[in-house]
Amino acid sequence: MDRMTRKIWRLVAATLVLTLIASGCARNESSYSEKNFIGEWQSSRVGTPVYLQEDGEWDLKTENDEVQQYGIWQFFDNQILWTVRVNGQIRHDLNPVLSVTADEFQLQEKDGSVTTFHRL
């Protein structure tokens, strides 16, 4: 193989690698935003509704509108980060978002299970 042919093959290989990297990065971008999660939801993990507020706060409320638990939520990099204070300690729980529709979203839990939220 002559020198010019090797240069062409290197250029083709470099272009292919850059294309694969760029397409991989594009797949990680989300077509949804925090606004898709704001609202009142029923989680498959808890019996009381979960309220995700626009200001980044979340809470679990009873039928009597009493707050059982509350914290902060953030959506970034196709994940939701839940922050809560439990027994005097701040805890963080990062869950990848698996799917989102207008009426439902699903999160991957650390143990591999899936939590489904249905809009109320």
C-alpha cells in the first residue's frame, strides 16, 4: 500500500470514529425537560401522591393534604436526582429516566427495579 492510500484510509477511519462519537453523544441528549415531570403523580412504590413542583421541590401528601415526606428534585443528563433528609442525614438518590410520555414516566432504581409514575 502506498503512502497516499494509507493517508486516505487514516482519514476515513478518523472520520468514522468521529461520526460514531457524535452520534453516541446525540443519543444521550434528552428530548424532554423538567417541565415534563412537573405535576401530581402516583408512584408504583408509594401509596400517596408525589407532587413535583416547578421550583424543584417535591413532596408526598396524604388525602388530608398533610406532607409525609419532602425534598428537592433535579432533572439533568436524562436522570432525576432526589434529595431528602432522613433521620437527620441528607440523602441523594440518582435515577436514570427510562421513558417519558405525557401521562407516565419510568425510572431505573439502584437495585435494577423500575418505578412507574402515572399522572393524576
